[in-house]
Amino acid sequence: METVNLERLQQLIDSFAHKDVYIHLETTNGAYANHFDEKVFNAGAFIRNVLVQYELGKITPDVPHRVGLKLANGGWIYAQGITHFELDDKGRLLMAGHDYDGKLAVALEISETPFTY
């Protein structure tokens, strides 16, 4: 993965607009965070292979970045904290946010085919 390049990532987000795409979105502060410090509140969210069509995708310039996808019905999907991205060899747009220790904190992925991994 490479560090976010606003122009390139925006082009990739735009390339999936107005298409039926599958979304993978997850956030975590670490499934075992409270094993190391019992005062840490463990929270996370996970969706996978949700079929949507978005009409607009935007990335904010502030670092770490927020990526938002505006759905046709007016709803939004967004991920806050994106730091890296890549278009993989299967044509999927993979975006990730890594914390200050390099651990995954958020992932937003867009694909024209279901995720199978």
C-alpha cells in the first residue's frame, strides 16, 4: 500500500461511482486491546459484501483522511482515518488507516465482485 495521494485516490474512487459495487468496511481498536489495559474500551464495526451504488465519493485533504460515499437515497458510508491505499491485482480499491504504531484501525474496500478472503 502507498500513502494517500489525494488526486490519484480521488480518481480511483470516482471510477467506481454509479456502478453496483461491494463494500467492506471495518474499524477496530484491536480485538484484544483490553487484555493489555483493562481500562481500554474495546469497540469495532464490520460490514462485508454489502452491495451499493454511490453517486459521489469524496476524500478530505486533512490527514488522516475521511473517505465518504454518497448513496443515491441520500445516505452516506464513510471511513475516518484513511492513511494508505492501493488498487490490487483484482481491481479492488483497498484503503486503510494505520495508527501511530502501524496497526490497522480502519479499512474501506470497494470491489465490483464480492470479497472472498
